Amino acid sequence: MNQTAAVIGAGIGGIATAIRLAVKGYSVTVFEANTYPGGKLSAFEEKGYRFDAGPSLFTMPQLVEELFILAGEDPKQHFTYERLPDICHYFWDDGTRLTASANPDQFAQEVEQTLGEPAAHVRNFLQHSAFQYDVTEQLFLKDSLHKASTWLSRKALRGYLNFPRLGVLGTMNQANEQRFQQAKVVQLFNRYATYNGSDPYQTPALLNMIPHLEYNIGAYFPKKGMVSITESLVALAERKGVQFRYQSKVERIQVRDGKAVGVVVQGQEIPCSIVVSNMDITPTYRKLLPTEKAPERTLQQPRSGSGLIFYWGVRREFAELGVHNIFFSNDYKAEFEHQFQYKTIYYDPTVYLHISSKIKKDDAPTGGENWFVLINAPANEGQDWDTIIAQTRQAILAKVSRSLGVDVESFIESESVLDPRSIELRTSSYQGALYGTSSNNRFAAFLRHPNFSSRIKNLYFVGGSVHPGGGIPLCLFSARIVAGMVPETGR
């Protein structure tokens, strides 16, 4: 008999899980509170400028292609992308500029010529980054950390044998200061802690595996914009029979005799064989499972960083800017202290600027650019965000204008803002934290909630707030883990 699955939330993790379950023979319904799919990976237009609202960096495209192949389709017929020739354009306040080539050897030479760091140091770092990723991928990303079989496998043995070299005990900053001579190079690689909302001065050096994804594998750009990831996967899911119900907020997960047996949507009880929550783990327990015992130790872990985003329609083109750009703070450590200790934004923040119209020309009117300007922000704990936003806006404009030698504000003709409050409201991300809990201690990965409930049978969890958590690739890995746990329908 065909079994049914309810997926709560149409974020990337939920969509990917729905596809995998449909392939396994389940009749799948995805319930989404918003009027659109994608969660953080959505888009909007304003005054002729198109913006991808959330994630702006695309790595590991094979994980998207894998879903099409699994469903028996040719991904090239439905989803196209290109590899970027440059990873990022870097700017410092002293006038230093560096364009990071996607070619590792060329990048190493650029670092030596511009920043004075021996190219060999950069090459050795990227080789070690690849090693860290290779050893931990199977253990941390493809299997559940909460199953005994994972730790008794041959893959785990390799991890145990290489434990001293993985960087679990020291911090990212400590490892980078030992490896590099130049402070700007340390800062450049420290920034990768922000890829899962963490602090490089606290997070384990194991996260130095992240640059491997960009420099050794590649950074990519979907030819129809980041939102085309969402659109192509939703279309694939629908072709496999998945039903999407929008404006359908799940009010409760029904549990009987220790089993998840359905969901309640708009007062209606909808029975199903399994339930998968793509909702942040904290509101899943607090709102959808209010009478069930919650894993308080897990839910009370410190939150990851959030973000403050300005979407600016700029009526000018800047030749010195690329798709991805970073304007660094002069005191990186102080910036993270303000974010994680003082719960505010430093007066001299690092500015990330994404311009998709550099490639996708119709994202902005002729002669203009669509600026996605992101600042790392603390999770929402009731701060005076209106004041913080106003102050940070001026700090951004001053910093970028100094670097570019022009009054940027005079060219802004449209503006929208997304802050931790609105992130929490739109995506049910607890306190607006983009990645659930932070990775600011060596045990963080193990303290994330597993992809299944140990108390409630047939209840699973997917997405950025559970293992492995954070970013598009990890949400897709999370969906793979969940699907691997769910039995075939026996069709």
C-alpha cells in the first residue's frame, strides 16, 4: 500500500526530502506557511531590480544534479549553472585590493604578490583543507552522527587515525595564525567561519575545510539566479507527484502511542505514515509538539549568527566589483566580540556585497546593478534593531564609498531591508539565527539535533538547524540522511 509523508516547510531541505521520498514511493505533501517555496532561498523584484533574497553563494552543484538523476531525469534539461572565474574581490581600508582567482595556483600567486604571503603557504593550506574535507565528509555529512553504526564503520576508523590533523582541538584563528605570516591572509581565511554563522576565534579549526569547496571544487552561479535552485527542484518534485500546499501553516504534529501519525493544518487533522519537519528545531518542539518532552540541552545551545541585509538598486555600474565582494573590518576580532558577546553590530563591520547582475544582466536596468549587501548580525534577543540598522547603514555606506572613491548613497534608487526580526518571522528561524545553533565549540556538531526523534517513531528532521546544518549543500546532505532512514514503501 502506498504510504504518505507530510513535510513541514518548503525550504531546500524540505523540497529535497520530498523528492527523495517520492522516489521511494511515498505520496508526499509539503505544507508551507508562506505563499512561496524556498524558505530563505527566494527572490523578489523592486523598481526593475531583481534580488535573490537569501543564499548568494552556490557550491557543490552535484548535490542538486543528484536529485534529478535520482528521479530519472537529465539535470541539464532543467537546471544550468556556470563556474565563476573569480571567487571574490577583497578590499581593505588601506587601499589593498585582491581578486581571488578560482584557479588555486593563480590565487596563491596573487596572494604572494599582493599580500606578501608565500604562495606555498596558500597551496599547503588548500591541500590541508581538501584533506580535512575528504576525511570528514563521509562521517559528518553523509551519515548520522547519532547512530552507533556511523562510529563503528571503516570511515570512522579513518577519522580516528587522523584525529590530530583534523583541527578539532584548536580554533580556526589559531590554526590560521600558525600557518600564515600576514594578518590579511589570516583574516581572509577566518571569514569562512561565517559560512555557518560562527566565530573564527571560537569555532574549531576543522571548519578550515570550507575553503576547499570554493577553491578546489569551485564556486558557481545558476544561470537563472539562485532562486532557480528552488524553482527547478519544486518543478521536479511536482513531476514526481509531490503536492505543495501554500498558506498552509502546520499547527501541530499529532503523536499517538509514541508515533507521529499526522499533522493538523487549519484545524484539519491530516493523517500520514511519517512526518518530516523542515522547520527550525526549536519552534518545531515549542509550537508543534507542545506536550512532548523537548531536548532542552539541545534547544538551549547558543544561536548561530543572523544577518542584516540591504537590497539596493544602484543606478551605476562598478567595473572594480565582481559577483562576490568583501570589504573587511579593520578589527575582525572586535567585530565578532560585538556579535557574539555584546549581541550587536560593530561600528566598523565587514561588508559582503553580491551583485548577480554582473552575470545575469537582466537582474538590473541597463547601466545599473543589484546590490545584495550583507552584514553578520547577532540573533534576535530584543535589541533596538531600528537604531542598529540606521547606524549600520551609515557605516556600510561610508566604508564602501571610501573604498570605491564615490558617494554610493547618491546612486541608490531602491532599498529593502531584511533583519533578524523579519528573518525569524518569514522563515520560522528561532531568533533569526540562520543556521540554528552556532559552531563555537568543538562539540557543537555533536550537540545538534539528530535527523530523527529518539522518542517519537516516524518523526524526522531536516534543514539548517539539525545535523549537519547550515547552507544549501548541508541541507541537501541532511535530506539525503533522512531519506536513508525512511523505509521503502514496498510498492
